Amino acid sequence: MQIHHIPVLLDFIGKEILRPTDKFIVDLTLGEGGHTAFFLGAGKRVLAVDRDERILAKARERLAAHGAALSTWCGNFADAGALFERNSGEYDLVLMDLGISMYHYRESGRGFSFQAEEPLDMRLTGGDGLTASQIVNSWPEHEIADLFFRLGGEKKSRGMARRIVSERSRKPIESAKALADLLKSFAPPPRHGEKHAHGATRAFQALRIAVNGELDHIEAGIRNAAAHLKAGGRIAVITYHSLEDRLVKETFKSFTGAKVHVNRYRERPVGSGWRLLFDKPVLASPDETRANPAARSAKLRVLVKEDPPPNV
Ligand SMILES: C[S@@+](CC[C@H](N)C(=O)[O-])C[C@H]1O[C@@H](n2cnc3c(N)ncnc32)[C@H](O)[C@@H]1O
């Protein structure tokens, strides 16, 4: 079996987030199972979730030797409330490693990659939900432009939407490669020391987020985890772009509450029962990003349920 995805911030999570006393971990974004393989190897029990049944089946096969230490559930972490209830109060660490896996680019056949002559699908789940092809081939020009701008931060969104609409009036844009080739020339000039970004990068990101409603589930996922976490337990979330990161930051803030000044140099949260493990998000080290460029944009934030809750 070929494993494509290198788990991000794994060393840091192993050393700074996971504690020797932790027994029960929830991995809400199993993927090919990189983080979970580590947790199982460290003797932990893991409950793992992924909404993509194909990658979940692959991870189960990879991790089969761990037997009953691993249980899995296929579904959206936003809908995992009932699942969490089974062992409510026993979870020491919940991990959410957001976005998609290298598996999706390289093996899924669902049109995530620029080079692929694959149908423009991009759905993590099967069934009859919206596909990237439906957006590209049927949405009005201004809605495509708005989508690329809002979910991709694409500055040339209007020009891109215009080109898409003109092309599709001749023939439908059927493959990921056809769309990527069409948008290639919108590439921004390379920034100093960085590799030249493909012109379709932001548009593809926006399509993927829209097709899977990615931003709609994060808050509910965190709230499910928080409701059933053990006292002293931690929720660790890794994000890969600013829209995700802002949502995680705001959701965490709704737990930690407003800060009050203790004196002019120090602030502390009003006794909410929650605190942040780190004031600033943790980034991958230069060594890690050299070895795994996908880690370049990763940001890790960790919310802690205090034990015992503060007496304020
Ligand atoms: C970045 S990958 C996880 C990689 C994994 N940590 C590893 O080391 O192999 C994110 C995974 O989360 C899944 N996913 C994304 N959104 C989800 C959601 N709302 N509920 C459940 N799974 C989700 C994706 O299908 C993908 O497999």
C-alpha cells in the first residue's frame, strides 16, 4: 500500500501535546492515518473519524494490526455528537488536522490536482452533492468570481470567471487539467525566494472548500469535542489557510472568554474553565517544511479544559 501523506507537526504533537498519561485519543480527521499510527504506536486507544469512506477504508487496512485499540466512524465531525457520547468525559486529546490529504491529490481520482485528466468532482463524500464541475459549468459568472474571491482570496477572480464562462460556451470544462490549463496564465509573479505558484491554486482551493462546505463544520466539530472532553484534556486543531485559522481562533475565544487585566503586564482569562496552551499558533519548523512543503502553511492551536476548573 502506498502512503502519500506525511503527518504535519507530528514530532511537536508527540513531544508537547500528547502526555504520557493520555489514554484515549480522538482523531477527527484520520486521513491515511499518519497521526493515528503514531498514537497507536505509543500504546493509546484511538477513536478515528473521516467523512471520506475510501480513505477511511485505506487507513483501517494500514492500521489493522492494532486490532481493538482502533475504532473508526465514517461521517462528518460536525455530526459526531452521538459518537462522542459513548465515552463522554474519557477523551484526553482530540485532534483535527483540517483540509484534505495528499491521498486526495494523488490517488483519489476526484480532480483535486492540476495535472490530472480526472473529472472535476472534488467531493469528499459520495452521493449526489454539488460537484466542482457543476459550479464551473453552470454557475453565473459573478457567483464564480465571488466564490474565488471569498474562499480563495483570488484577486483576479473576475477575469478568471470571465474566461471560464467564455470557454464553457464553446464546450464544457470537464477535467481538472482543463480548468487548471485555462487559469494557468493568471499566476501571480513569484515572490522572492518562493516557487512559482500555479495560477489555478486559489481557484481550486475555493472550489474544494465550497464543494465540501469545509468552513461550515469546523465550529460544530470543536464544540462536539469540547462537550465530551475529559477535565485536563486538549483539543488540537491544525489549519492550512487563514479562513480556517480565523474560525478556529474565534471558536476557541468563545470558550476562553474575555481576558481581564491582572496588572499592566499580565492578562488572564475570566474563569471560563478553558485556556489556550499557546498564546500564538505553532508553525512547522524550517526543517519540517523543507522535508514536507505541505506543512508550510500549517498552524496549530490548542485549547485546554482546565482541571480543576478555576475558582474565580
Ligand atoms: C489533512 S487530512 C488528515 C491527515 C492525517 N492527519 C494523516 O496524518 O494522515 C484531513 C482529512 O480530514 C477529512 N475531513 C475533512 N473534513 C472533515 C469533516 N468535516 N469530518 C470528517 N473528516 C473530515 C478529509 O477527508 C481528510 O482525509
